[in-house]
Amino acid sequence: MVGKTEHKESKRPPRQILARSISRRASLRSSINHILTNETSQEDNNFWNVSSRWFADATEEIVGNVSGAAVDDTAFRTSGIEIVSAADFDQDDYDDGDDDDYDSSNNFRGSNNDGKVFDDLSSIGDTPSDIRTIYSRRQMVKFVCKWILLAFLLFSVMLYSKAQSTSQYSLSMPRWALLRGRSNRFQPMKDMFIEISGKDSFLDTNSPQYRALVYLAEHDPLKLNPNDPILSKQIIQRYVLSVLYFSTNGPSWKHRVYWLTGQHECGWQYVICSDVQEESNNTTDAGKNKRQKVGLAGDKFNPENMDDDFSDFADSDLGLGKGRIITGLKLFDNGLAGDNLPPELVELKYLHILDVGSNSLVGTINSYFSQFTHMRELYLNRNGFHGKIDANMTKGLTKLKVLSLGHNFLTGKVDDQFLRDLTSLENLSLEYNQLSGIIPTILGSMKALQHIRLGGNNLRGKIPLSLENNLPNLQRLWLQENKLTGTIPSSIFCDASSTLVDLRLQNNSFVGKIPGVDCTMEKLELLSMASNDLKGPIPVDFGDHFPSLKELHLYDNQLTSTIPPSIFKPANLTAILFGMNKLTGTLSGSMFQEASNLVYLYLNANDLGGSLEGFAQTEELQSLKKLRLEYNNFSGTIPKLELPSLELFYAYNNSLLTSGLDNLSNCVALKKLKLSNCGLAEEIPTTLGSLTNLELLHLNGNQLTGTVPSEFQQLTALEELRLDANDLSGAVPFEVCSLRNSQLSTFVSDCGGEWTGVACSCCTEYGTPTIFSYHSQMSDANQETIEGNGQTL
């Protein structure tokens, strides 16, 4: 009978469990759900004993009609197990004709069990373990299908990303490192480029050379044939530019329109080319003129006759043919970064302009620049280049007109050997490096020189005599911020009188007097001899010799005597910087009658005195923005100033100024007002509240009385307010304290310490005795900058 039972159970579909009654179906559903959710471990014997009993009862009757309400079996259907009633059961499909397996007492029996209920479920086919196996198989199928689908989606994304890698904006190191050449252009191009860069450059698949190779062989839309000798020059040009792109972080450049695209390389942004194709019969006269400008005679290219200005050839009407050659790269302030420039650049044999200034390039300036024999302008300024300069850098550059290496970290000496071959040089810019030695005498023989910028180095010695009378075209001479000594020769003015525009000698150790000038320097606009050790008076007629002068800087010397009125005669004068000297005298209105364009007047830290009434009488100073009179001996009342453009007025530490705060109400543009440590003995006028542009107001260290005016609440731009060390009283108005919620970050008053006359809940600190000194004034002065030329006091 056991064999029959096993045969009969094997015919039953394992995914169907039969139930006769509603109660049995509900019990069956609850227990199977208990199994499927794995709430009990398989090792729990008590659980399986209970399960065997309800399973035997549930299958007690196979045939019968079931009536009653339907039971929700959604959870079972979603789990792959179907609960059916007897009405849905096809008896013929399962009855083997043997009634011995079922008796009238509704119990399953085996041949040897005599009606005993099964306690061990392993003897029948539809045991709970079978159900769990069925469910686990279905879940495994679903799990495998999900992962197959996920793998397919990931593969699709990878294919899409690879397709996008040809874009100039998505070239990245990992993708290029994974690529290997498979096109028929790869090996010929590699052989061509090995002759330029060397074999070792292509051993690293992340090198700029290898990445450039992969781009040209695999991704360049032009698909240039390396076996075509006509195209070899163009391929080399594209290779050099691609190496430059990859070696200087090209994807992060500020401007890179058309780089690494299907455009001809001469159409890539800031690449300048000249066309050397044969002229056609349809060439216009304008085209012929332009061809002559770049040195073209018929179908021949003559680089010796090329002009220096190539800016109009990037999009010229000369065509985009195969004969175009690169003559300029203007990548100034473009975000280039990397260790030096690639040596492949020397393959651009006719390069006339290379401008990579104001970027983030580092490394040394290699001697291969001497191979640019057609170079006219070389700009490497404002980067991080370091190392010594030597003659090998400039050897053979006889056509070079501009050499700009300023604002780097270069060392070494600027000697005659370094400049020997630069016979055509017009602009020498080596400022703000760490160069040493003396000013080379060979500069006097370089007749074409227009600009000499050697400031901000460690040069020593005197100004060589060769500079005094041998440079007829000199326009700018910058020798500032070195360690030069001796006197300033007067011949440096007159021998270059016809051309000199900008002469800077400040921050050296020059001694002696201000040199007398016996000529008229018609073009000189800026003259700075500040921060030296010059003594004596300013020549009375000094201003008469510079009719075009705009800025005169003589601060931080030991000059004496009065200020000659001739100083203010130049019609275009904008800045007079005479602070930190020993000048005496008074300021009269007649001195400024011709100074209608004066913007900066710095007379601080001198021995000037007297009343300021005469100064206030002049009506010509309508353009004056900054007036500095601090640390002098001015006395009396602050006059009524009619200066509508005045933004800064410093007159602190003039102990004899006793009143006149109300006279400043017309200076509506004022932003900074310092009148500390004067002798002001009055109440703070309410009219100061009308100066709504004030950002800084210092009235500390005086004898002011009364209260803090509530009108100060109108000073919404105020950032710093000092009222301490006075005789003020009362409480600071709440409206003034409310300024702390806006811009006011520093508010000092007598609310504690030695002075406790003011009640204030919003002060940032209380007043302390203030000791002003000449050195603190110099520190303050060093923070002031003249707009336009960057000269810092």
C-alpha cells in the first residue's frame, strides 16, 4: 500500500493544495503563510510536529462540494501557490481507483498504519518542505532574471558612454587608458609620432602623447590618412595641439571652442594660422593684400616677411585648405595647468606668437625655445616657472621682439650673454622674479628697445651709463623694488625726453637730491622716485618740464622746503603722492588753480601747518576723491569743503583742529572719514547723519561732548564707528544700535574701562587710550592703493 500511496501522491500537481471546507482552507492558508515567511526555523521540531497534524486534517477529504463565502487568497496566488475547492477539482485526473487510501473516518492511511494519522510529513509529496522548495525555486528564477536585466542595463550605459567619449568635453584619462588602436591609421601614426616624441612617450597609455595618438587614430572625425604625404604636415599640427591640450588639462580650459573636433585645427579657438595655398584666378584684391601681409608671393610662403599681428587671420577669407600653417597660439589667461609646456611645440616651426601668460604652468623654461627661430613674441609671464635663466634659452632668437617672463620664480643673472642674440628685442619684461646681479650694460646697445621691465628683483649697483643716452625709442623703464644705489642721473630724463612715458625708480636705495631737469619731457606721464633716501628741496620749476605728467610719486623720502606751485601745472595731473617727507609751508588756493583733474592728493606725515581756509577756497578740485592730511600741524576750523567727489578724508593727528565737523555735510560722497586725535571740542553735529555713504567714521581721541545723535541711524552703509576717548554721555540710541544688525561690525565707545560716560548695549568693545605713531601711520598708508597703475604707498 505504501507503494500505491507514493505513486498516487506523485500524480498530484505539487503547486495545488486541496481543501474541503472554509475552516480547513483558512487554517491551511494561515499555516502555509507561516512557512513562507520563515518566521520559524527548520530546526524547530515542535513546529513541524504541529504542521504534520494540521496538514493531515486539511487533506482529510479529497472529494466534496464546498459552499460558503469566498476567502481572499491573493497572498497565496502571488506566492505561486493556488488554493482550490472541490468544485474546481477534477477527480478523474487524480483518482487511481484505489479506495484503500481513504476510509470513512476521513483519514489517510498507509498500508501499515491502520488509520493512524501521519506525524512525519516526509512520507507524502505535498509536505511543507515541498512547498518551501517550490517557492524557493520561483524566487531563484526571479532573482536571476533581475540580475540579467540589471547587467543588460549597465552594459547599455557603458556603450552610450563610450559613444560620447569622442566629444571634446568628455575626454578623460581612464577611457583613453583602456583604448588600444584598432584602426589601420593607428600604427602608421604611431610611427610618425615616435620620430617627434620618442618611443618612451608612448609606453604610458596615460601620457599626453599616447592620448593624442588615440584621438587622432580612433576618434578624430577628419580621419586623416597618415600614408598621404600631403596630409602629414596637418597631422603633425593636430598632434602637437592635441599633446598641448592633454598636457595642460585641456578639458578644464576656460575657452576651447572647436578643440579636438572635426574642424580644421586653424579653426580651433585662439589658434592663428596663415594660408599658403596657391592663389586662384578669383582671388580678390583684398585677399591679395592680406596674402602680402603674411609674406605670400604668388604660391610661395616667405616667413621672413610676416607681420606680427595675426589676429585677423583666424577667420580670414584665405580659405581652409591643406596648406594652412599655425603661426600663433594666444592662450592668455585660459586655465592652462601642468608641468611645463610639451617639447612637441617646436614642430610648429613657423610659430611667431606664443602667449600662455597668466595661467598655472610650472616647471622650468627649457632651452628648446631657442629652436623657435621665427618667434616674434613669447609670453610666459604670470605662471609658476622656476629655475635659472641662461643664454641657451635665447640663443638664436634674433627675430624676437617681445620676451615676457615676469611674475614667475626665475633665478640667475640677467647678463650680456642672456641678451646677446636678442638684437631685435623691443620689450624685455623680467619683473618680479628672483633675479640677481647688475643691470647689464648691453641694454644700451639694443637700439630697438621700447620697454625695460626689471622691477621687483634683487638687482644691485648703479644705473649704467649706457642707459642714459643710447636708447632713442625707450618708452618704459621699470627699475623699482630692487637694491640699486647711487644717485639718479639727470641724463636719464633728457636723453630719452622724446619717447619716455613711464619711469619707475621707487623702493631702491638712491641717495642725493632730486636731479635737475634741463629739458622738456613731452610724453612722460608717470614719474616715481618714492621710498628712497632723497634729500633736499623739490626744484622750483620741476613741474614745468613735464607737461603731460599724470602721476608724481615722491613719498617716503627726506625732502624739505615747501611744495612748489609748478608741481600742479600739468593739465592732466591726477595724483600727487608726497607723504612721509619733511615738507613745510601751508596750502593756498592758488596752488591748485590748474589742478582740475587731480584725483589723489597725499600730503600726510609732513610738517605742513596753518589754516585750511585757503585750501577750501579753490573751486578747481571737483575731481578730488582722496585727500590725506594726517600727521601734520594744521590748525583752526575744518573749512567748508565743496568737494562733491571726495570719498576719503584723513586729517587725524592734527591736534590744533578744534571744530568744523558741520562743514563736512556737503561731502555727500564720503566713504571714509578719520578725524581721530585732533582737538575737536564740540558736539557731534546731526548733519553727519546725512553722509549716507559713510563706511568708516573715526572721531575718537577728541573732546567731543553731548550724546550720540540718533541721526546716525541713517548711516546704513557704516562698517566701523569709533567714538571712544571723548566726553560723550547718555545712552546710545536704540536706532543706532540697530545698525549692528546690518553692516556695522565695529562699534567702540566709552562704555567701560577708563571711560564710562556712555551707556551702550551694542558696542563691540570699550575705549582704551590710543597711541598713534608715525610707524602706525605708515602701516595705514601702505594699505592705500592708487587706482590705475597699482602703485601702493
